[in-house]
Amino acid sequence: MADTPTLYAAFAARIDAALAALEMEGALPPGTPRTNVSLEPPRDPAHGDLATNAAMVLAKQAKTNPRALAEKIVEKLSGDPLLTGAEIAGPGFINLRLADRNWVTELEAIAAAGTDYGRSTKGAGRRVNIEYVSANPTGPMHMGHCRGAVVGDALAALLEFGGHEVTREYYVNDAGAQVQVLARSAHVRYREALGEVVGEIPAGLYPGDYLVPLGQALAAEFGDRYAAAPEAEWLDLFRERSVAAMMDMIRADLALLGIHHAVFASEAELQRAGKPAAAEAWLRGHDLVFDGVLEAPKGKVLEDWEAVELPLFRSTRFGDDQDRPIRKSDGNWTYFGADLAYHMQKAEGADELIDIWGADHAGTVKRIKAAVEALAEGEGRPIPFDVKLVQMVALLRDGEPVKMSKRSGNFVTLAEVVEEVGKDVVRFTMLTRKPEAQMEFDFAKVVEASKDNPVFYVQYAHARISSTLRKAKEQGLGPDGGALDRLGQPELALVKLAAQFPREVEAAAQAREPHRIAFYLYDLAAAFHAFWNMGNDDPALRIITEDAALTQARLFLAVQIGQVVRNGLALLGVEAVEEL
RNA sequence: GCGCCCAUAGCUCAGCAGGAUAGAGCGUCAGAUUCCUAAUCUGAAGGCCACAGGUUCGAAUCCUGUUGGGCGCACCA
């Protein structure tokens, strides 16, 4: 696994060396912090290939004005054979122009790294546990789960590419009241499968048809043994069978999206192992859990409210609005009580935790962060913990809202959507918005997507490259890096954009924003299509020309652009197709 | 009442830990097809970056307040 310094990093080092030299000469005070110095490609390509703000940031400490300092920096940089220009511009930017051979070298670097191009070792040695989806095991995945699933999965891939050791984890809530309801619902379907006429599914139970096969399976396994038996005889058994069946279904749904978790952690097992009790004991020992009474909730009318003494976690000490119960009055763990123990369990095998949650759980972020902070103390080490919220997705069909309600059993399932529009469209669409903003997902638009959908645009670029290679092969030509000096400015412009991939990956991983990769790929595809189109107007600019050596160099370029597209799409979990 | 998220072109959205004239797609208008796939491309019009203050050399970006929208506020998960 190569972690060759990026072109960008190489020049950042040059700037740094120039500043160090100025320090030696006394032009800068010794030990001047350079953390605010940046080096990035300017928005406007006319400003060169890279620009640094060094002079502006450091002018004050150098006791001079930005332009004067810039001149000194430029002086240090002059004579570098890899630079063809260093100009001072605007308020004190230094614009660098890189010699063409830099880009040729970078093109060769892409070829050498292949699927590893863009990979970094920044996160080496860091074990990150990322928990996402964690939908309740009471039914199939619906579209409400989809965004978090895709964002979490792409983020996991991104962090992995950034060198982290990533665990993809799913928390199975198989211990609460909901799975009891599930078991009872399954029992109704079981009786139905035995020939009983059950009619309407009783209120409060899950009415969905997806439980019919489960009822049949239970009937086949147990015959009529539990048909008339009291609940106590079958509830646990049916719950176990039902959860297992639902999880099979959910795993299958996730597989449709290409998502595979490494760990499915069971809440019931967690409780059997005594983890919540252990956490409570430790917290009580540190006066972080006490028996207290909650105030009645504000802004909501509850006719059956009564004050009860419960074991409360002092989350207010960590900025929460209220202390939170970890057990119910019946002695069972609350969701939160189990969840805080679960986070400690995750932390046992990780240096860092990430949760991906739906925005409807935003209200519980503070308490869980408080809990992890508190328990990290017991662990004797800090446990960086990040909860990423993904906002709601409004499902539309021709502009009309599609209602999702699990209670009615009438909801849009993930499987239906993937069936209708395809995995790649679902994933890419979910990743072309920043997750903290709400989004609309209109079937009508996404289905007729051929025109309007970025995913095809990107895939098309890749397909075009593939088809060009096929075509060239028929003429006995293939990519060859032997004459890359034949490449001109239009080709090098593509390389410049491709060369930003490692930087984009690093930034996206650091910010934990996989959507940046989607937008980058769109830009790269656009640049490639633009290049292609130049060949329409001027045949001399086509990839395949009369000139064999030039053709081979351009094929080499095309292959590397395709490689970057593939690497990026791989991070998003989207197929890089050979043809459309 | 309180907490979290959001507000950028007619519509859907970017804007990279403040940086040089604010970007893309769709839609609108004007063009390109003897072409390696036109599922593409070129150009034009279109903005008080919700509003008001503040921070500094410099703010769509950071801070405060206001307005508007979303989510949440149980011993549910």
C-alpha cells in the first residue's frame, strides 16, 4: 500500500522550507506558527496551479506588509526547476505555476498506485467503530433508514481508505417492548397459517404482510403446539424466532444496497452479559447515577403523568437539559440505560466511535455523548465520539408526498425503491447532498434520471473511457506511458483535476463528509466530457488519432482518469460500468 | 416554552476548518450531430448568499439577535 506524498503535499513542503529559510535569516521571528498557512488550487485556473496565503497570514509577525513578505518568499522559491512561475497577486497571494513534468509524473503515479491511488495512511493505527442503520428488527427496511445507511457505509469506506481500521456495526434492539409486540404479531400470523380466521390484525400489533411468511414458518416448525397456549409459553421463543427472521430480511435489504456490517450487536445479549448493570455500578460509585424524580415534561400535556423515583444519570453535568433514567419503574433498562453500556462495549475494541442517526433522534444526542464522556473516565482514556445526524428524506412521487407509517404497515420499503431505480441511483442521490440538510427524493425525477441524474453522468464518463479502449484495441493500439511528453495542455488540465483526488479524499475523511467525493467525481466527469467534446470540433484532439504514439499517450491518460473515477465510485459504493 | 438542524439563481443543490469577479444541474433563450456512444458539449440571461448587528486586512463561511421551515422534548425505541 503506497502512501506516496501527493503533489500537493510536496509543494506544501517547499513552501515550508522557504519559510524556514526566512526564519534562519531573521526575516521571520523564530518559531513562527505556520498552521494557518494554506496551499490550495485557486478557484480561477488563470491564477496558476497552486496558491498560498503564507505572506498574508505571516505579515504581521514579520512586521512587514504582505506583498513585501511575499517577495521574499518568491525569491526563495525561484530557481526551483519544478516551478515555472511564482507571482504575487491581489492582497498578497502567491500563485505558483508548476512545470508540466509535475503532471506527467503525477499521471505515472496514478498508474503505479492503481486502485490505491488516493489511499492514505493518515489514520493508521486508529480503530474506528462506526454504527449505522440499527433499524429496529420489527420489519423490513424502509426509505427512512436509507440515507443513514448509505452515508454511514460511504463514510466507513472513506475512513478505511484513509488508513483507519474500521468496524461496521449494527445495534439490534431485540430487548424492548417493540420486539414483544413483534412476537405477538407473529403469533397472530402463526394462528392464521394454521387455518384460523384472524380477520383484522388487532390494534397495537404490526399489521404488515411481511409477517405472513414468518407465521407460516412458525406453523411449520411448531405445528399447533402454541396456538392456544398462554403467552408465557411462547413469547420468548417467538420473539427470538421473529427477530432472527426480521434480521435476515434486513440483511437482505442491506445487501441490495451493497451494505454488509461486520458486527450485529444484540441488546438482549448485552443485558444478559450484565453490561448495563456494571455501567450503573460504576456510575453510582462516582455519583453520576442517583435515585431521583423527574419533572413533568414541558410543552406537552400528559394526562397520565405521575412522579416516580428512578435511577437517573446526571447528564445535566455534561450539558443535557435533564437527567435521564437508565431503568424503568419495572426494573427493566431503558433504551438509554442499555445504550450507554453498549457504547462502552464498542469502545473496548475501538479508539474512536461514530454513530449515524436519523434526525428524529437528535434529542438524545446530548445524553449519549454525556454518558460516553463520563464512562471514558472509568476507561482511563478519552474516547472521541461523534454522532452524525442525517436529516429526513421527503419521499415524493410526481411532487406528491409519499406517506410512510409503520403502524399502518403501508410504507415504502427500501427493497421496492432499489428495485425501481437501482442501487447506484439510490446511493449516489443520497450522497449528492450534505447529510445535515433535508432532502427530497422524487421517484418521478430519479427514475427518468437518464437526463438529470449525476450518477449516469459520472458513469458515462467511465463507460466512454472503456469503449474508447475497446475501439483502440481493435486497431491494435493500447495505453502506453512511453511518450507522455506528447500530451498537451488540454490533457494536462485533466491530470490536474485528477491529481486533486487524494486531497479530496483526505479532506472528506477528515470532515467525515463523503458527499464531497460525489461532487468531485461530477466535476472530474464534466472535465472529461468537455475534453471529449473538443475532439468533436477538432479531430486532432480525439483520443484515437492517426498518430500512434500520441494515441497511446492519450489512452494512457484516459485509463488513469478512469482509474480515479473508479476509485471514487468505489468509495461511494457505486458501480463503475463499462458501458451504459 | 426549550434543544438540535436548515435558509445561496425560478427549481434541486455545491461552496473545500474566512481569501482574489459567488458555482453546477434542471428550467428559459441562442447554437453544435459526415463524431472515439449527442445519456454529450458551447454560449446567454438569471443572486442585497433570509434579515440586522458584531469579530478583521478580508465574511455566504465565525459570533449574537430576529424571521421562516424541519426534527425532537415519557419510564417509547
